[in-house]
Amino acid sequence: MSTPNEWIGYEFDNKEYTQKVKALPDGHRKAYKEISKYIWEHAVDQTQTMDALLDILDMFTENKDVEVTEFIGEDIIGFCDNIIAELPQKSWEDKKKQKLNAKIKKKI
């Protein structure tokens, strides 16, 4: 089984991340978790997705005294879709295929 550090490609402190999520007010935490799930379901690049989610978590932390819809807007799915649209659309599978093609071409 792979670890978050293996699939995102850099050192990631899951304990710190979990603590930051738990420290959010209840409504913010629930909204963040749902947004996080939605983005993971629709994004393809794990590293960029995790970076975006960390940025969103910072936004939630900075705005913990403000209603969620006041800082991300009333259209929460639209907010998520905008984040997803900014993420690279190339999947890890595409990257592996590119690497394999390059490796084979070097050998022939």
C-alpha cells in the first residue's frame, strides 16, 4: 500500500494536515471535507490536487470566523469546478506512458 508521500511525490505531514482540518469550526470542517471529496473525485493530478486542497484549507483556516459561503461564494460546486479547471488534466497514467515511451525510444 502506498503512502501519501509516495502518491503526491513530496514530503507531506499527514498528522499536521489532519490537525488543521480538525481545528476548523464544525461547519467549516464539514464543508472542507465535502469540497475535498468532490475535488479528489474529479481531478487527475494528485500532487497539484493536494497543493490546491492545502491552499483551500489555509483559506478555510484564515476565514474560520466567516460563513463559508461568504468567502467561497454561494455556488460551492462552481467554486470546486473552478479549482479543478485550473489543475493539470494530464493523469499519472499519461505521465507513466510518456516515461515508458521515452525509455523504450532510448533503448532502440
